[in-house]
Amino acid sequence: MSGRDRRAGDTRRVSEDRKPVMSPESPFDALAEKYDGWYDGKGRFAFRTELAALRPLLTGLDKPWLEIGVGTGRFAQALGITHGIDPSEELLKLARARGIEVLWGEGEETAYRAQSFGTVFLLTTWAFLSDRQAVLRECRRILKPGGRVVNAYLDRDGSWGRGYDAKARAGHPLFGKARFATHPEVVAEFEQAGYAVERTVSALFLGPGECDRVEEPREGYVPGASFVTVIARAD
């Protein structure tokens, strides 16, 4: 065990019976640069709209913060999230370059110690989770008592969600395995896992090809919103 692993306050857990795992190739690996470039190109106003919806929600959220599915670190860097995990090595290289402390991993079983984080973020990650209940259980394990999960997802009933859902059904290389959800389905998943949903905020009402400005978020769930954020407390 390294000196860092023994250091007080380190969030990582080290298990002698856990063997090193080779990182399997992710579909995002080959398209990492193209995916990251979307945020500065066609997706710049959508991304800014999403950030405008998230920033007011950060006040009062306990730290430290972890993003599951950190990707290239775009959200983490912009929001001040310090830690992240992702199953794509190529995405993690970009996140690391943005100053995020990252580990390779998946949300169902992380390498963090119990009660390490005050808040866990899932930012446009929900559709890519293969076992959402397992991820929510793991979030509960690594959250401090009373900690929260911030789940910002692309709603299937919004225009962006419908478009990506169609791509998923068509076998798109990135979205082929994605499962987009509606707001009632997301709330039901959290309640099934024993979380109490405290707040919902809706944003991104302009569709692909229409989003030419930053939109203001709206409180609550608003039908037609593509970017919906749910904050839930682990009771």
C-alpha cells in the first residue's frame, strides 16, 4: 500500500483480495476527441443551458463531490467536482488533463471507502447505467449520512431525448446500449432504492438544431424539457 493510500482522509479503499482489473475497451474510447469537441461546437448552447440549470443547485450540497460517469470532465471542471470515475480510459485522459482526480471504474462497484462523499453526481449518465439499482446502492454506501445524489438526465419525452433514443434503437456506436427514461420512471427508481426525491428542475426546451441561446431553467418537472435534474437524499 502506498503512502497515499494510508493517508488520513483518502477516499480510496484497498482490498488485498481484490485483484487488478484490466480496463475493457469502451465504445467512447475511439470517439473521445469527437465527443469532447461537441461541447465547444454544436452542443455549446445546450451545454451552457445545462450548466445554468445545475449551478444554482450546488449551494448547500455537502462535499467532497464525486461524479460517476465523469467522461471528459466537462461538467466536473465547470461545477467544481473534484473526483470522478468512468469506464473509458480515453475519456479519463481528458478529464485528468482538466484537473479532475479520476479512477477507472463503473458505478455498480467503486473503489471508494464507505461514507467518503457528501454528494454524488450522475450527469447525463443515467441512460448508460446497466444496473441502476446497483448504482444507487453503491451511491448509498459511499455517501455520508444524509448525502445526496444529483441526477441530471436526458428525458425520453423531450426532443433531445427522443432523438437520442431513436439513435439508440438504430444501433448508434455510442448510444446503442443507452436506455433513456421518463421522469416518472426515474423517480420510481430512486424511491425503489429508498431515496427521497427533494427537488426537480427542468431545462433545455429548444430542440437539436434550435438551441441557439442559453435558456433559463424552470422549477419542477415541466413536460417537454430535455434536461431534467433530480436531487434525492439517501435516507
